[in-house]
Amino acid sequence: MKEQNDYLSSIGFIATYIGMESDENGILEGNSQFIFSSPESILSISNLKDMLTTHAYKTLELLVVDEAVIYWNDPSAL
């Protein structure tokens, strides 16, 4: 997700991601056009519904929830 965020930022979009190194203040203030997240991270935001219905989020273009499979055919990775 960081790579997608960095690429969009490099071509002039305001992007961020919800994760270990994310800009939580920017996310909560609605400063981004694009937000990337994993299902686990998105569910960890207790006030997500309230946050996404604020005026600041009227400019949000896309919320991407990405589930990555680290090792295919490895039952322990599920």
C-alpha cells in the first residue's frame, strides 16, 4: 500500500494509507483523495462510519481495501 500511496503522491494526488506508518491526523481530517487500507486496519478504526460521513470526506475519490495473500498454497498463512 505504501508503494501505491507514494506513486499517486508523486503524480500530484493526495493519497495516504491506514497502516503502521500512516498519517493518522491526515486520515481523520479528510485531507486525502485516496486512502489505501487492509481489512484489519480499516476495522480497527472505531469511528469509521462517523469519519467517512463528515464534510471533509466529501472529496474522497477512492477507498481501497486490499487483502494480500503472502504465500499461496500455505494454509498457515491464512
